[in-house]
Amino acid sequence: MSLRKKLNIAKNYVLNRFKACEFAITNACIAQCDFCDIWKQQPKVFVDREKASTVINRLADFGVGHLTLTGGEPLLHPNIIDFVKLASKRAMHNAVLDAAPRLLMRDAILQKLEDAGCDLLSISFDSGDPETMAKSRKIPNIMGEMARAMELVKKTGIKTMASVLIWNNNFYHLEEVCRHAKNMGYDFISLNYPTFSKSQVYPLGGEAINFSKEDVIHGLEEGIRLHRTGKYSIVNSDISMQNIINYLRDPASVKYPCHGGRHVLFVDWFFDVRPCMQLPGVMGNMLTMKERDLNRAPCNDCNMSWYRDFSTLFQGLRSIPILLESLSKSGGII
């Protein structure tokens, strides 16, 4: 991450204006995951280039220091490079999500992403077993394609993160998954907590994540153990994972509520702004709303990982240990 981006994050954080945003630029996707129904949506939507550029500029004006371009599959959008370039121009640390590694091997896309200032590629990684990965994502030979794509990424300056969903195939052997990700060359590992969503734009669920709270807790406790070994660069903090365990056991015991809609937000492919991808309510449209409209009260309604992990950074003095841990990581961003 460039010094300019680091200074932008630091400035906005000190001014209590720092925000992190996921911007879903399309609902088109190659993967057909068991736990996500986005790929079923019709019609397929790709955000307009000019309007999306306006949204990115407005997000920067609102204090967004980290922008994740997501979907669907954002690499399917014909203007993905333009969006990354604009985010970098506005000094936003940026990440691009990817569920289909084959897309990283086409049209010199990695060199274009590097030249545009992409900081991080977050790639779905649910299992170390090739057959399991192919079955869960419905992409034949996905692990072979991922290995080849990772070889190409390593020739660039872009960091990589294995995005590991805790699901009913891996919650008892997360270390095996993390070991495979590390051996493949990923710089970081993020653990995604299983959750259900009836959102019209981002429906989540299915049998793959339909298991008991105690089993989810087991997976999170294993994540904490693996984090503490220091062998794997897991970006989720111990405190955040323990916070989710507390939420699952007794929501009233949670010390770190979610700041979705204030410091963390989701913008969908209609440019509607939501506190997170799960909740149905719309706070406004990014093309017209004001920064003061992002004033939603803290929430404790779900265990959506990305939003709750980031939210632990905005809890006053309690956030200091988490902030120091985040700053000590080379990525600098949860």
C-alpha cells in the first residue's frame, strides 16, 4: 500500500471519518455456489461506468479509505480497471474479489490491475481438496486454475488473500485449509463467518452453512487458535472472532456492536446504500445522499464477518489493541 493511501486512512481515522465500503458492481458470476443465490438473479446488471465513477468519487469524499469491489464477479465488469484506477487516484486502499481464478489469466488482467493500483486480490478458498472446491463453486478444475493464477499474481506487486468461508465441510479442519492456502502462496487469510440473509440483492444460505451454533463456535475457536500460533497470516483479530462467539451464545453479551451504515457500508449495483449486504433497508442512493445520512445506530442483528470485523476499530479505547494488531500486519487493513 502506498504512503499516500496510508496517510489518507490515518487522516480520516483521526477525524473519525474513516469508512470502509463494499461496492457490488455486477450480479453476474461464473461460480454457482451452494451458499449464495446471486448467480441465479435476472436480469444481469453491470453498473454504468460514468455513474459508478461518480459513486467512487463521492465515497472518497465521504471518507472511505478502503474500497472492496465485489459482485457477483467484479472481474466480469468491462470497466473494472477504470474503477481500480480511480480508487487509487483518490488514495483509497482497494481490493478486488474473485471467485473464478480463470479470469485472472485472461487479457493481461493482472498487469492492468497492478498498473491501476490494485492493492489486494481476495480469492475464494473453501477447501484444500480440489474435488470439494470444484463441487462447492461448480467450477471444474478450479484449484488447478487457481494454482496457475497464483503463479502469475506472484510476478506482480498485488497482495493476495484467501477468503475462507467456515462451512460444514471445513469447520473441524480449518488448519488443513489454511495450510493449503499458505502453501499456494497467499499473503493473507480471512475467515468468513457463515450467515443467512434474505436480502433481495444478496441472498445467502443453503445447506452448506446450515449447521449448529456450537459447530460454528468450534470453527471460530479453531480460527483463534490458528491465529495465535502465528503460522498463518489470518487477518481477523482474536477479539473480533471472540466477539462473534459471544454473539452466538448470547447477543446481549456483545461488547463490539456493528457500525454498518456509519463506518462500514454496502453499495449495490443500483447504487443503493445499505448498512450491510444482509439487511433489507436502504439508507439512500449514493448518487444523491449526503455524508450526514450515514448515521445509523450501532447494530447487533447478525454475524456478517467483514462488517463486524471492521467495526471493532471504532469502539473507542477498546479498539486500541485491535488497531495496533491491524497496523502490525503488512496489509494494514482487516
